[in-house]
Amino acid sequence: MIQISGLSARIAGRLLIDNASVTLPAGTKAGLVGRNGAGKSTLFRIITGELAVEAGSVSLPKNARIGQVAQEAPGTEEPLIEIVLKADKERTALIAEAETAIDPHRIAEIQTRLTDIGAHSAEARAASILAGLGFDHEAQRRPASSFSGGWRMRVALAAVLFSEPDLLLLDEPTNYLDLEGTLWLEDYIRRYPHTVIIISHDRDLLNTAVNAIVHLDKKKLTFYRGSYDQFERQKAEADELQMKAKAKNEAARKHLQSFIDRFKAKASKARQAQSRIKALERMGTVAAVIEDHVQGFTFPDPEKQVASPIVAIQGGSVGYEPGKPILKRLNLRIDADDRIALLGSNGNGKSTFAKFIAGRLRAETGEVRIAPGLKVGFFAQHQLDDLVPTQSAVEHVRRRMPEAPEAKVRSRVAQMGLATEKMDTAAKDLSGGEKARLLMGLAAFEAPSLLILDEPTNHLDIDSRNALIAALNDFSGAVILISHDRHLIEATADRLWLVRDGTVANYDGDLEDYRGLIVGGPKSKDDKARVNGSDEALSKADQRKVNADRRASLAPLRKKINEIESLTGKLEKVIQALDAELADPALYEKAPAKAAQRAKERADAVEKLAAAEEQWLELSAEYEEAMAG
């Protein structure tokens, strides 16, 4: 059991956790959630003893072993399998001692203990973990120095999983995994025999792998049983009850205050008034539920719709060196309204294919037809390094709009979802999520007809990911998506393409079928049919076509909703301006007729605003119902 009692902690003078308490039963698999910057990673540092607390305590079972992924990935010349095996320090020490021990009793003790901890099957277990994270037998024998930073972080994750600590702490473990590794990790955590706490913004991971949620909000910790979806429902119900309690409290306070105000000056009621004052003091207030505002995303619709197919490939191959194609036998077509998610393990060529479609790699063989006027927007996580560290978001956008007035430049930055106070912040001082928003906005700057997003969610919290889903579903162009976030794929993609065995092919199963392939083997004999896109799975293809047709048919409705939103914004500004004018007493003295006219204009604007809001509600409900259907 883990018990956190009255915990308070500061970082650089800022209070992040204030008198927070929570208890986790042994064996709990808990997701630690909260907005970016709330203090989740700080709490991990407190649990491991790395950070001192201002007040309170963290109580762990005696001799409990804590494990977390090392901040620096291994880069030695040792083979991966050896790095992972050495993570079990007891096994390593016992094997070393066994080589030099001469006392028969001690030798017997060592061998008994090695048997107890499963030392003789350790290499098979380490190999299984590495395989689950994407390393085949040959890769496991290669030195860590031959891998890139992201792959080395997988080795660090494999090492901590192999050591099997009593308390496993994982901070955004899927950020350096692909979808296949994420699915494997979900299954591994669900079966893990000890306590796990995961910081993650991956909704499916939090729905699949955990049985509790710990919410860090407003400097407090709250424990919820169940998955993330269950947590959301419980929190919504709790918020609703709190709002009702606040309304009831305010009504009672108002009633008491009214009595006090009426009778405190009357001698006959003075004693009663005094008792009411004391009752009012004792009553206290109920805090309002304050919802943090999440900045949205806006992808401008293409200025001109490009005719389908926007990309057609026949017998294509592509690679980085002549004569050594990474992908070949490419026979694919992308239409103007396609929503395609690329599946396949890292290293199979997903990013290569994305660069090819984006025009950054040329085909070695085959025929590639690109629709005239096609604009492609391309976002990839590694491009975060392309931002000029000393330049602000406004400066990055101004380079694209050198002749535009300042107000228009800042309006464009606002559309990217960056708050006003962050617009002039240097890129190096922006958070990972803010950098991702800026880079996505720059990728879509020219209103592309095809948007390619390679792992767009790594630095986004759950609410920001939901905002990205909404923006992609509102975007009228085509989308190609590479992501380990299953929820994002399921909510936005109509087609699945599998990158495997040196080619890209249609996959007619869904993500549950694909999950079965990754963690439990094929679910049925139809696996080959799903991968090669045969006619046996036409129902799924038909459904995706229906989804695309539905999105196209709803485009006029979405456009009307946007027009009404623009109108309501203008009417609100008109009303604010009229209110300011009507608030001037001099207007009524110097120009009473003008004052009457302004009052009439205000009444008309209020009436139009009410009608527009009512129409917006009706059309929005119609749109959501149509999308859900």
C-alpha cells in the first residue's frame, strides 16, 4: 500500500501540491492525470525521494523496490540483451559471486536463490520484453550505441520492466513507442503483478491498462476507481453536485443576509440578527467548479478543392539510396476526402512513406501522378528542432506574412491555439505542447489539400488531443496520420494502411483486429484478407466510404455553423460597444434622440443574438447527431 498524507511541495517557489492525501492499495494500476504543469512529474520525484517535501509524507512498504525509466538512455557498446539482464541487480550480483565462491554452503544458498528468482529463465524473459518493444533477435545482440535516442529509451523501458520493481513509475512511456509497442505495453501493464503508477495522456492506455485514476487538480489528489472513461463520468457527476451545492449555499446565505440587513438596526430583532450573522459565518461557501479553457486547433480548409485522385501510385518504389528501396510494389490511390492511418512497427517505413507523399523523397521506379495544384502540409515531431529558438510565435508567422498588419499576424497565431500571453515568448521557452501547436499551424499555413501528421500528440494532454480530433474532423481536406494514440486514430481515420514487408497495403480490419495481431496473434483466418484488401471485407470498406460521404454531405452544415459563430461574435462586439456608449450620462443630456436610437439598436442586436444562438444550438445538435449516426 502507498499512503500519501498531507503532502505539500514547491518548485522554484511555486506551490504545486498543497496538503494532498491519497491511498493506493497494493497491486493498484493507477493513471496519474492532470493538466501539463500541474505537478505530476514532481510527485514522482517526491515518491522516489529525489525531491524534499515542504510538509506531509509518503509511506511505502518496507524494503519496497521502486523502478522508473532512466532519464538518460543507455549508449554503451554492450548488447541490448545484456543491458536489460543487468537491470536485475540481485541476479547479476549472485552470478558474479557464484563464479568466485568456494564455501559449499554459500554456493548452495546462491543456487537456491537463483532458482527462486527465476534467474535461469531470465534471458528468455528479457528477450520477450525486448521483442514486445520492437527489437528482433538480431537487434537484441547489437550494441546500444548503434541505436538512435528514441530506440535507446525503449531499452531503458525494457530494463525497468525486466527488473520487476514493487512500485513501477512510468512517465509518458508511449512517447517513444509506436502503436504496436503501445498495444504490447498496455497488455504487459494489465498483467503486471505489482503496483504501477503511469503518467499518460493516452486515453486508450488509461482505459485498457489501469484500474484506478489519481487526479492532480488544484494542488489536490483525488482517487477514482475504474478506467479513464469512468473517471470522466464520476468527475462530471461530482462537478454537477458541487454546482448544485454552491447554488443552494448561495441561496441560504442570501436568505440569512436579507434577514440581517432588514433587522440588524431594530432593537427587538437585534439578538436574532446577531445569531444569523454567526450562522452565516459558520456556513462558509462552496467553491465553484472552474473549468480550465483548452485552446482549440484550426486547420484552414483548402482554398480550392482538388479533384480525386490527389495522388495515384502505380508500381512505385522509394528509398534513400539508389537501388536500395525501403518500400516497393506501391499501388495506391489517395482521394480528396480520405482519412488514412498508417499502421506498422517503427522501422518498417511509415515515416519514409509520409516523406514520399509529402514530396520530400522521389520515386525510384513506377508512375506517380499528383493532382495539379495539390498543396501538402507536413508535420513531424523531429521538426520541433526546426523552430528558431530565439524567435517567438509571432515572429515565425510574420516571416510567412511579411506585408500583413500586426493584428492579422496575431490573429493567425491565435488560430493555432496559442494563448495571447505566449505569442511573444521565445520558442525555446514554450512547452512541448505549445511548440507542437505552432509547428502544426505552420504546416497547415498555406491551406493544404492534404495534411500529413507524424506523431502529433506526443506533447499534448488529453483535452488538447480532443481539440485536435475536433479540428481534423472539421477539416475538409485529406489526412494521413501516423500515431500511437489509438483513440485519435479511431476518432478520425476512415481507412487503415499497413506498412509491412517492404510495402504499403490496405488493411480491412479494425484496430481491435490489429491489436489481436500484435498481442495475441491473429483473431481469425481472415487476416490475409484484411491486409491485402480483398473483397471478403467489403462491408468495412463500404462503411468507410459511408463515413467519407457523410463528412462531405455535412460540410455545408458545418459551414453554416461556422458562419453563425462568426455572426454571434460580431453581435456580441456590437452590444458591448453600444453598452459602453449608453453608459455615458452625457449622451442622454446632449442627444436624447441618439440615446433612444442606440437603445433601439441594442435591443435589435440582443434579439438577433438570441435568434442566432438558438439556431446555432439546433444546427450543432443536428451536426453531432449526424456525425454520431
